[in-house]
Amino acid sequence: QTVVTQEPSLTVSPGGTVTLTCASSTGAVTSGYYPNWFQQKPGQAPRALIYSTSSKHSWTPARFSGSLLGGKAALTLSGVQPEDEAEYYCLLYHGGGRVFGGGTKLTVL
Amino acid sequence: QVQLQESGPGLVKPSETLSLTCTVSSGSINNYYWNWIRQPPGKGLEWIGYIYNSGSTNYNPSLKSRVTISVDMSKNQFSLTLTSVTAADTAVYYCARERSAGMEYWGPGTLVTVSS
């Protein structure tokens, strides 16, 4: 079965920029995998941030952006805020199904 | 504003069947993908499956033999059934609406514990 891999953890300073990535065991991630990104804080449901690689929901803060980078899906946070500390999950569409990545714990320090 | 709410028993015995319902408030249940996702305590998200337009379904291959997702359009609800549960099925279960390749709205989740 397809495995989707994310960095287990990343640390960023307030005001800084950080990029999280999402790789597929089947090869390069393309727009046809419709990458989604979600933010989850402790005790809360995931909140959708990005869909179809780079499209934002109406509630997505402008500092979040999605892209494809070096064969992976990427989520970039620019001007990181303390409230951005959370777990981030990517989701890829594979052969009609959906597969989540293992998540990246982002620490703002 | 679309709202989703999961409901069902919080405790299920091993080898029995887990049944959950997701109630959708505001808007039609037509023309969307309705997903179930779960998250074991302290672990990551796992996609379970979806139903589309009351008929078309797709399930995670690792769960396919035990999962059924159905919809009741008259009640604006869709449901999850998972048979022969074990402790490994203990998780928070979420329902989510998907549109245009984006899983946009999620319910708050409900914890289901499998224990005798």
C-alpha cells in the first residue's frame, strides 16, 4: 500500500519561514495527486488549509501557501505566528482513494 | 455554514460491530464526497472511505473487508459500519465533506473505545 512521508518534526522561530514536505512511495507527487494540507491542534479536529496543491479555503490565513517542490508537495508558512504551533498532515489522492501522511509536529520556538 | 456531527456508541465490545452516524446540517447531501477518517490515540490520521451521491463508495484497502458506508438522504445523514472490531480500532472517528478534491469541512470527532 502507498506510504506518504512527512518530516516527523520541525522547529521555526516566530516570524520565520518554514517548509513542510509530503512525499509518496510511488514516486514524484504531481498535481494529479491533489495534495491537501491540514492543521490539527491538541484536542481539536483537523482544519483544512490547502487543497488541490495550492488552493486556499476562505478561512486559510495568507501566510500559508502550497506548492510542488522537488517531486513533493510542500506547505510553506511565512511569518510564522506562535499560534501556528500544531501538527500538520498532508493528504494525497491515490488511485481513487486517499492516503494521509504521518504528520509533522511544528514547534514555534 | 456547513456543520457535521458524529454520533454513536462510545464503547464497543471486541468482535462486535461499530456503527456511527454523521448528521449534516445546512445544505444538500448531493454532489459531495462524504468521508470517514479515524485517529487512534496519539497517532496520525487514517482514511477509512467515502460515499458519493448515495451509491458510489471507495474504501481503504486495509479495511475494505470490514467497512460499509451508506447514506440516508431523507435524514441528511451518512453512516459507517465496521465489523469484527478489535482494540486496534479504538480511535477518534471523524466525518468530513469533500468537494473539488478538498476535504473542507470536518465534524468534531467522536471517540470509540473497543473494550470488554
